[in-house]
Amino acid sequence: MQADAPTPETRVSDAEDNNWVDLHAPAWARPYLRLSRADRPTPVFLLLIPCWWGLVLAMLSTQSARWEDAWIAVACTIGAFLMRGAGCTWNDITDRHIDGGVERTRSRPIPSGAVTARQALAWAVAQSLISFGILLTFHPAAVSLGVLSLLPVAVYPFAKRFTWWPQVFLGLAFNWGALLAWTAHTGSLGWPAVILYLAGICWTIFYDTIYAHQDTEDDALMGVKSTARLFGQDTARYLKYFLAGTVGLMGLAIIQALLPTASVLALVIALAGPWAMGWHMAWQLRGLDLEDNAKLLQLFRVNRDTGLIPLIFLVAALFA
């Protein structure tokens, strides 16, 4: 039997077409899965990919691969799904009075009345506790870092109220996995991981500024700040700087990690990753149309592929 198609009343306005939540999830679970943005899986990858960057870069740095690394990769995958869900749920709780006044977000579960703020809070806590249980399987230094990650996650929803740069706070939260996975493998935090983290923040500002341009009119009416509003029609010019920052910082992180021990071939292959990533980001800028919300959403979503590009080269460098 074919699943019923979601109706406009049940489907969140910016959910991905034919997503599994709207088509196949039990009716009672849909509001909670929508709180977790399970109907929009792209940002799970945007949270997960920096974890994989950090893990593979650590493996290249130490010239070692262990069975534990497979668990780190799997645990980061599960944790990314859960913590992205917890973070989005927390974001919707704090933004419940704003979301109702924004066209794109008024269909979300809390402003639409599908769940209460108290129910959403219980859901956020449940996801966080499961994530913490997974985190406890890592090296103690990584566990400490994981607990510390709750700070930027907690602050991010409020950033749009006091700074024009909330995308920086999103970058602090979304790229924490680069620090965490590196430390889970090596047992301590290193400069290559910190520089890689900064590269990820530049990348987040790049793609989330594109995403935020969908809401600039509503944000102006609600008094919500963003880099999209700050940059305005000069957005493409400013995004070139963050493109350069992403590529340059990631290249520096790779050099710092590989130069002492890796072969020249491995270094060259790894450095080709940020170079190729930069070309993909440049391609996005060529297609940028600030007045076309469908195009803006499309460009945001392709950043899953953008982040996977350097990962492919890093993995290839493991075998060089």
C-alpha cells in the first residue's frame, strides 16, 4: 500500500520533497521528527562532515588506523543526527515567538500547535542524553570536549538577537566535531584540529548566509539579525572572503598535520581536497541569485557535496 502524500497542513514548508518523515513515519512521531529536522537531512551532513574531516586528518597525522576509528566514525554519525535534532529542537523552543511571524517557519511544530514547548523540551533532553551515552565511549579528553560543546549549542539561538553575526555562533557549534573526532583518535587536542575548526566556521558562514537570504524581509520586520542582512546586495563579494578562508585554513591544517610524517604524495593528494572544495564554492557563487528563494535553498543543500569533496581526498591520502 502506498503511503498517503503529506498535506500542506502537516508538512513543514521547507521540508525536502518526498522525505521519509512525511511519507512513512508514524503520525504520532512526525511532530517530534520535524522538530529534529529529520525531514531535512542535509544539515545532518553539515554537522557530521567536520567530524569525519577531523578523524581522517588525525589518522593521517599519526599514520595509524585502528578498529576504534570505525566506531568513532559510526558514533559521530549517530551523534550528529541526535545532537542536530536536539539543537534544532532547542532552537525552536527559544524561537517559538519569532517563528510564528516568519513565512518559512510558521508551519514548524511549536508555532503550528503540533507540540507544546514542554513536550519539545522533553524531546531535546531525551536526544541529548542518548548522545551523552555515546560520547562516554570516547577518550576522556574527547568526552570533556563534547560536554563543552553544549555552550555554543545553547547560545546560538539567541545570537540573532544581539549580533549581526549569528552564523559565527552556528559555525562554532556545527564544526565542533572536527575538534572532538581528532581528540577521540589522538587523545589530545592539536593545532591542526583547531585550524580545521576555523576553516569549518568559514564554510558555515558561507553556506548559512546563502540560506539566511530566504528570510531577510521577515527578519527585518521581526528585528532578527544575520550576515545576510548585514551583507545585503554585497553578499557575493563577502562570501568570496569566506571561500578563501575555508580553503586557506583547511590547507594550513593539512600541512600542519601531515608535514612531519606523511609522504609528499599523501600531502599533495590531501591538499587537492580544499582546492577542489574551493572550486565548488566558486561554482555556487556563480549561480547565486539573492531574489530566488528556490535557488538559495538549492545552493544551501549542495553544500553536503561541498564538504564531502575534501573528505574524499583525505581518505585517498591515507592510501598514498
